[in-house]
Amino acid sequence: MKKGIHPENYRLVAFKDMSNEDVFITKSTVETKETITHEGVEYPVYKMEISRTSHPFYTGKSKLIDTAGRIDKFKNKYAKFSK
């Protein structure tokens, strides 16, 4: 491996899944401005929208998105312009 190309500022960071409030701790170099207390210890926190605990690939569950309702709403809104 080449020397001097890897970052040296690894530290413990809390990653928080905002969809299900799951928190896990790992080493990272990610820049953060907020902190969180997890199990009595304060960590810098990085907030995520999705993680291994909420992603459909890992959980086996998929979320149903109401696309039909949006399509019907669009058609009703612009039906007056069709002739």
C-alpha cells in the first residue's frame, strides 16, 4: 500500500438512522457539527435517511408509495385543459 494517502483522523462516530431512530457506532472521518449521547458516552453524530436497519434490501420489507393517488390528482387537475 502507498504511504500517506489514507486519512489519519479516524474517530468513533455515531450514525443515526432518522427513519427508525437506530444508532450505531463505528470509526469514521466524516465531518459532523452535532453530538449525541449514546449509552452514557458523547459522540459526534451523522444523521442518515436510510441504513441497514431500514433499507428494504436488508429488512425484506418494502414501503408502498401512493403513486396512484398522485396520478389521479394530476389527471383531475389538468382534465379541464383536454378537449
